[in-house]
Amino acid sequence: ERALRTLQRELERVERTRTKLLEQEEVERRHVKAKWINSLNNHITGFTRYRDSSRRQIRNVNRGVMKHHDDVARIADRAEREAEKKRIQMLKENDEEGYLELVRETKNARLLEVLSQTDSYLEELSKTLKDERLESGDAVDEDEMDDDSRKYKEIAHARVETITGQPTILEFGTLKQYQREGLQWMVSLYN
């Protein structure tokens, strides 16, 4: 019986030790699992911060690029408007050469095409006008007809009637100054 009690005590001691070891292993397992979960949460938090930071940086870069393109477009529009104002001013001042030079600088293909077509029409008109003047017996200076665009205008509008007042045929309203100038121009074409 004494041996049995000793064996029983030994068994209880071994059982307590085994229970302690199991509890320690369970605590250790829980500790490792908690550490792993904390590490995972830290990684998720860090990744979320990185992602948000990257998105902010990309958004800022995109805004910067958009602002740059808007600024470039705004500057180009402003330059185009200023060039157009200069061209209009040249037209108002009847400075054809300056106007043509500004058109060539802008390299506006459609406008250059229209101007070249206009020059060819003026050349044809000046030849036609020269032929008509020769047929009608008017004196035509050959040197006068060489510079087609300017000379055509001078020859075509050689007989100018000044219109000072309101035409009698116009009953309602009055002509403005630019309308009278246009009418005078059309009358000079007719004559």
C-alpha cells in the first residue's frame, strides 16, 4: 500500500506537471496566435496607409498634369487670340502685307489656302479687267497691271463716286457710316 500511495503521488505529480505543460503550451500557442494576428493587423494597417498615400500622390500628380495641360492650352488660346487681334488690326489699318505675314506666322493652312485662292481670283479678275479696258478703248498702263492684287483694286475702283447722304430709294431707317462706305465701294465696282 505504501508503494501504491507513492505511485499514486508520483502519478498525481506527473499529471500536474503534464497539465501545467499543456496549459503552458496553450498559453504559448495563444501568445503566438495573438502575435501573428497583431502582426497581420499591423501589416494591413501599414498597407492601407501605403495605398492611401499612393492614391493621394497619384491624385496630386494627375492634378498637376491636368493643371499643366490647362495652363498650356490657356497660353495657346491667349496667343491665338492676340494673333487674331493683330491680324484684325492689320486689316483695319489696310496693311495687307503685315496681315499676310501674320497669317504665314500662324501657319493656318486653311486661311493660307483661302488667301492663295483669293490671289488667283484677283489675278484672273485683273486680266479680265485689263482685257475689258483694252476693248473699251481705255488707256491701260502695262506696268500698272503687274502687281495684281493692289493694282486690281486701284484699277477696279478708279472711278469713285462719293456718297455723302442717304440714298433716296431707302425709305425706312438710315445707313451707318460703314454701310455708306460699303455702298460707295459697290458703286465704284459698278462704274
